Amino acid sequence: MRVNRILLSSSLIVVALVLQVSVLARLHLPGAVPDLLLLVVLGLALVYGHVGGGLVGFAAGLLADLAPPADHAAGRYALVLCVIGYLAGLVKPESGQVKTAAGPMLVVVAGAVGSTLLYAGVGALVGDTAARHVGLSSLLFTAALYDLLLAPFVVPGVMALARRAENDPLAETSSGTSGDISSGWLSGGTGLRIGGQRNGLRVKAARARSARAGRIKGVKRL
């Protein structure tokens, strides 16, 4: 199960980082850049819990710190995503099942705002004042907006993959339900009923033939 976590998390993090650097960062949108890596961390944290979320966030952030064209101190984004992943894992549903989309969307907004503030705060400690020139309020608004628009296409899929990799019964509910429906349909539904109807028709035909033969014999005797 831990091997599945490592393999899935590594694959999703690498894909998210490549898409963010090669596609999203080149859109030149006003304000912040849509943070696909953050959404992947949040989706995994909502399934793995606070410990798994913190570890996944640290690994994702460290990879982003070392991957070009990173222009900040190594470990800065690792610290941010580690904290965000840990906090997001704390709101993991006890049953493991998300009933409405409102909860994950609130986590996305809080994660986008929190990561922006924490990143700017750590930058202020190390002398990076780039957020002041761009405008912190603009960064907060655009980060929350972009991540919220992107979240429905990322977070549910990440959570579904994580549950499937964990062999979580909740991930197999839909497939199990369809299997029960199909098995029920095969055992008590159309297929066997048609077979039973065919057998019944054959029996009725045989009885009709025997009855007809009996009537013919009776006529001949007369």
C-alpha cells in the first residue's frame, strides 16, 4: 500500500510539475500562476491524511524548488507545500468519503490563499520582496480564482486515483455496484428468463405435438 502511494504520488507530482512549467506558466495570466502542483497535493492529502499530505507536499515542493526555472531559495516551496498538505490532511473526512463538493472547494481556496501568504512570508524573511511589487492582494485573489476554476478538473480525479491505489472499498463502490447490477441482470434478469421461456416453449410445443398425435390416432381408430 505504501509502494502504491509512492508510485502514484511521484507520477502525479512529476506530471503536474511538467504541465505547470511548460503550459500554465507560459499563459502569462494576470497576477498569479495556476498552481497545479498545489491541487495535486491537496487531492492526495484529502485521501492520505495529515501525515501523508505533509510528506507529499514536502516532496512536491522540493522538486519544484530544484526544477528549472526556479528562481528562489531551495526549500522555500517545500516548506510551504509541506505545511499546506499537513493542514489539508487534517480535514480529511473520517468516513473517507466526500459527500459534497463544497468541502474540497473550500480546502482549495484556503490552500491557495494560505500557500500564497506563506510563500510571501517566507520570502520576506529571506529578503525576497517580489510580492510587494506585484501586489499581495492581487496575488491572493488571482491565485484563489485560478485554482478554484482548475480544481474541478484535477482534485476529484486525483482523489479517485488515490483511493483506487489504496484499494479503498469506497473507490470500488461504483464498480461494485455496476458489477452487482450486471450479475443480478445475468442471474435473474433477461438472459435466463429468455432461456426459461425457450425451454417452456419447447415443452409446450412437444405437448401440443403429442396431443395432436393423440387426436389423430383417435380419429384413425374411429
